[in-house]
Amino acid sequence: MRTFLVALIALGLLAPAAPVRGQTLGDVLEAIRVGGGWIRIPVEAGHGTLLTPALPSAGRVVEGCLEIWPGHSGSWSLEVNDTYGNGSLETTALPADDIPFTYETGLLAQLDVDVRWSEPRDTTLMVWVGLRNARGERDPCEPVYTQRDE
């Protein structure tokens, strides 16, 4: 059951809405297999938003870690709210900072993400979302970097 829950949460986190590069089912399954994946958030004039699809989450506890891609510059303020629950995360981080999280979901989860960059420019924010699996096979704060043929 926990693997199924992690799959649902990963799908919500890693299958962002239309303005962000679409994730295929293969992308999501690969992200679950390796313990997480990268999301891309378009940033215009230093501000970006993302709303994930609403997915059943069965009221489970999810543990993981966020990390801003180390190639970015400046500082990043992140505010993440679950529109179906009372959970939130507010933090300011530098690239490569680990941002661990633990969250108990409700029956549904939908994440509303707001980011602000210290630099008022356009970019695509790359954020690692790592998930701890039941076997604890890898540290969710260690991003996986893979080469892909696009």
C-alpha cells in the first residue's frame, strides 16, 4: 500500500500542470523507481507558480526532501500549500540546500507552489523532489542526475 501511496504523491508532485514541461507516465514511474524526480517551474520577472493535479493520497505520511538545482543563482523563497489539507511549507533556500519535509496528507492532495527569486529575471526553476521509500534504499536529499535522449 505504501508503494501505491508514494506513486500517487509522486504523480502529484512530478506531473505538473500545463505550463510546465509535461511528464509522461514513464517519467513518473522512473521518478518513483529512483526515489524522486525533477520538476520545472517557469519563472517570469523573479516569480513562478505551479498547481499540481488533485490526487487521492489516503491520509498517509510522506517523507522527502526538496533541493534547488545547484546551477541556479541567488536565493529562492518557496511557499507550498496543500489546497485539500492544512499542510504548508515556507522556506528560503540557496541552490543545493536540502529542505527535508514530512507531511501527513488528507484523503486528497493538491499542491499550490509559489516561488520568488532574489533576481527579477526569467528562468526555469529546477527543483528536486525526493521521496523516502519504505525500504529506505537511498537518501531523498541526494538528487539523481541522469542523461536523457530528448
